[in-house]
Amino acid sequence: MPVASGCPYGMHRVLEPKGSLPQGAQRLDNTMEIYDNEILVDVETLNIDSASFNQIRQQAGDDERRMAEIMLEIVATRGKHHNPVTGSGGMFIGRVREIGSALQSRELKVGDRIASLVSLTLTPLVIKEIKRIHKDTAQVDIAGQAILFSSGIYAVLPQDLPEKVALAVLDVAGAPAQTAKLVKPGDTVLVIGAGGKSGSLCLHEAKKRVGPAGQVVAMDYGEAAVNRIKGLGLADVVLNVDATKPIDCLQVLHGACGKLADLTINCVNIPQTEMASILCTRDGGTVYFFSMATSFTAAALGAEGVGKDVTMLIGNGYTKNHALIALEVLRENPKLRQLFSEIYV
Amino acid sequence: MPVASGCPYGMHRVLEPKGSLPQGAQRLDNTMEIYDNEILVDVETLNIDSASFNQIRQQAGDDERRMAEIMLEIVATRGKHHNPVTGSGGMFIGRVREIGSALQSRELKVGDRIASLVSLTLTPLVIKEIKRIHKDTAQVDIAGQAILFSSGIYAVLPQDLPEKVALAVLDVAGAPAQTAKLVKPGDTVLVIGAGGKSGSLCLHEAKKRVGPAGQVVAMDYGEAAVNRIKGLGLADVVLNVDATKPIDCLQVLHGACGKLADLTINCVNIPQTEMASILCTRDGGTVYFFSMATSFTAAALGAEGVGKDVTMLIGNGYTKNHALIALEVLRENPKLRQLFSEIYV
């Protein structure tokens, strides 16, 4: 039975150190009795972050039984699946069991299947049983429960898309949703790392919004990525160049388009692509860094070092309705849906 | 005599590795003969980055002669004062000796005293003699020369401000200039780390722009900082709270103002203040991270973790006319000018 309201950010669940937020906490209270502004979920599957999953595999010598022990040990110690070595978490899929009285106005009902869109590093979790470990997908089927705080975002899984496809999209939902907010008609939009999961969704949103006077430029490196992009038919220009070589990128872009980008979206999952993003953007333009490989200082000092007056945005993984926007992309675009069904599942 | 045009970003000066930009280069060509889009400067003083200066002091056992040897060795090896241990540089002060023909239209003339606003890590430099090492200020008087590329930003030193005061302001010029661009009338603007160098300049720009319907909230930690802020008379509300404790900050701000900030400017020079900045900003608001201690992933994942839809900006050290804007603050505000003369020189 729900007790009093907790902190919307879950501070009431932090056991140590006191005063920290759940993500930074060493240990959470994972008692599966909800406060009236929490949601209790019966968890079916954990999507372990790939860095964390690989570390666990290594530590266990690839032995599944030992992997299960390590995972149980993490949760027993911390009250959450927060890998102490990699510092990373993942997300979960499950079915809503109970909704706190303070959250009854939400469009969510007991029995709904949801995916958490906040990290396991801040999610109170109990694992009763580890049923199966899928080494190929870093998914782990369990019997267990988790708690979402009132600030904790989630998505109700759609009926019309395969679960794995939906999850692949939800994992990067912030990117297309932010692209939708940033692109203006007439813009030249450059997507770096356009052949990847987040990049290809951004291409779709950019193409929809630039209109006939704008153009979408896709940049990636290697024949496979370039062919994948061409097959989508979303980019007006496709450039094959190494994003860690800023001057090459600048020259190739300028050679192909005769101008620089109004908006550059960086979706590259390798480090040291900040300068290419900055140099390829016009003075007064905007760079959106969605890649987690972005270095804050490399971007800040890099722009200063070349005297480039660009607005640089940190890719917030969340923006309002991001799950809705990202899932809709696959409904609008059969080719992207096929790509996600074939490659990113 | 000037030779042909070089790359605006100085790629033509990179000896190794080929294809990298000057900042990332191991070694630059520091031949003091300019290309027609370069500027040659007789250098008087190097302002060594404090991390670099301290490392050199330590390595030299605080011996000035040995420090000089280390500095000469760095420049002999790399063609720039790019400390191989700390990775950092600094800036220089000098007098313009020659302006390439392609840059003659600039408002700059031979003989002008300038401060470089790009890092020594990307600046071709020759040191002929080290004259004096100022251990208290990390300044080193030299005889030498340096080259600015056409993208290299600099400021002509003002006649009406003491040089050290001007330098202290120029060091953080991006912060007040960006604040000037971001603040809108009626805004509630929160400056975190408001008692410091960049923070106090931001307070001035914010106060000028919020108008009677807006308010400026200053946050810092400790009596000294708080009293300094109160003495300036620029903040409508002054809060004494530890910015590494996000929930404390949120509660103190909400208690004092009854609402969250439309714009939060983070000028704190210590790590782990991202969450306080995010939590103190309203949904749909903006966080401007000027602090080099900002972690990209802490900000990106942190906002997602609490489901906060805020625009997060990476503090570009450069924006158009930033030196002009920042120096003007001290002319407009005698109290700030006094503060800078007393404390930050």
C-alpha cells in the first residue's frame, strides 16, 4: 500500500551517501513497496548497457552461471544494476503492476508493457531469478521488480512494431526529436555519422523539415555506411569522409555544397569528431552533439581556437514526446523500418 | 616577405602528424616568416596556463633556471608552448610586427599591443630569451616571436584599463558576451559561481538585460563569495549553497524565488555541478555551461535521468565581439572594475 510522497527525483531511496541523487548513490533502498508518487513494475527483461555487459562477460570468463552471480551481486550490493567497474546501467522492459495514487492522472494503466527510458544506474531493482542471458543482444530475461520515480521517463511499447525494433529506436529517441525541433525550412543540415542508428533517424526528420529550399547532407565513412544512406534516399548529398579529419571534412563539404551547414548534428560514436563538426558549420550556426563520445573541453576550446562563433548544444537524451516522435519515424518511413528490422535488432 | 596564403586554421604549419590541426599537432613549423594571411608578433610576455605552470615548477623543483630550460625545451621540440604533461598552453602579450597582405583590411596596425585569445597550444612560437619568471602570476617575460593564423582571435589591449585587469577580463570574455546574447527581458537568470571572475561579469550583463520584470539570482558557496556578490549590488537574490548538492540548490532556489530559472549560467570551477544547474532550470529553459569542469556525459545523461527538457549549451570561449563586450563591462561598472583591480590581478 502506497505510503507518503517521495522526492520526484528519488532522493528518498538513497541510502548512501545521503544527499546525493539516485544515479550518484552507492546504494539505493530497493524495498518494493511504493511511495504514492512511484510506479511499481514487474520486470521481464533487462537491456544491459553494452560496456557493462562486456565487462561482466569478461569478469565471468564468459560463463553464464558466473555472469548471473555477478549481476545478482551488483543488485544485492547497490539496490540497482549499476556496474561498479563501467559505471553504466541499461534499461528495462516490464509490465506495470501498481501506480501510486499521486500519479493516477497519467495516461498509463496497470498491465501496460513499458520500457524504462531512464538508466538502470538510478532505478531501484530486485532480481528474484535470472532466467536467460542473451549474449548476442546483451538482454537478460529475469523475474523481478523495479520502481520508477515520478520524474522517471518511460515509453508504453507500441502494438504495431516488433519489440526489439521499438527498443532500438527508443534507445536513441532524443536525437530525431531534437532534430525535429532544431531544423528550419531552407536550412542546410549536415548529419555526421548519418549511417548509424541515431543518424539515420535524424536524416528522416531533417529531410521532412528543410523543404525544397534546404538540403540534407549525410556524412559517414566507408562504403557500407554510404550505401546504406543512399538506399534510404533521404540525403541530397552523401559524403564519404573520416570525421576525425576536420580539414578533410571541411573541404569535402565545401566542394560538394559550396557552403557550410546551418545546423550540424553529430551522431558519431567515436571520439575526436568535435572539430569536424565545428569547422563544417557556418558562423552563427548550430552544432548539436548527440554522441556520448563528445568531449566538453575539446568542443569549447576547439571552437575558440579557430574563432568560430557557433552555438553548441549538449545532446539531452530527453525532450518532450521524444519516444512518440522517434517511433513515428518508423511508421512514416518503410525503408527505415526495414533497416531497423534487419540491422539494429 | 610574405609568401602565399596558408590555411586559415594553420594546417600549413603542422609538421606532424600531417592532416591534424595545429592544436592537436605534435610539432609546428615555427619559422618566423609569415604567409600572407598570418600576423607576426614580437612577444613580450607569456601567460602560462596555471596547470602547466605548476607542473613546470614542480618538475624544476621550483628552480627558475631549470624552469626556463624546460620551457625552452618544450618550444624547441614542439614549435609551440604546448606542455606535453598537462596538454595545456596559455596566451601571449606582444606588439604587432608585421601583418600579411591578405589581412590588411583589418582594424589592426603594426605597433599595436595585443593579447592573443587563442591558446599557446596552437600558436607557432620562438623564444630567444627568457627574461623573467613571475611565479606569483604565472607570467613569463621573454624576447621572442609568435604567429597568429587568420582564424586566430586576439584583442588590442585597451589604453584605459591596467594591463593585468584587461587580461583577467579577456581570459573569461566569452561568458559575459554569451550572457548578453542569451538573457531576455523578464527572465529569471541564475548565475552559479557568481562570486568568481566570469560569474561576476555575467551578473552585470544579466542585470542590464532582465529589466524590471526579471530577476537575477546569484548562487555561490561561503561567506566570502556571498559578501563579494552582495557588495556588487547586481543580484536581486543571493543564495549561499553548495552547487555539488543539487537538491539543496533546488530547494534553496525554490524557497527564495518560488520558481525555477529560465536561464542558468554555470561558472563554477569545480566538477559535479551539472545536476544543480539542470534541476534549478525550468522545463524548456536553458543551461549555459561555461565551466571547463563540465562533464558532457554528466550533463547529457543527468538531464535524461530526471526527465528534464532543458537546452544545454557548451560554453564556446568565443563569440563575436566578446573582448569588446567584456572590457566594456568594467567601464560601465566601477565596482566590478575595483573588484578586478583588487582581486583578480
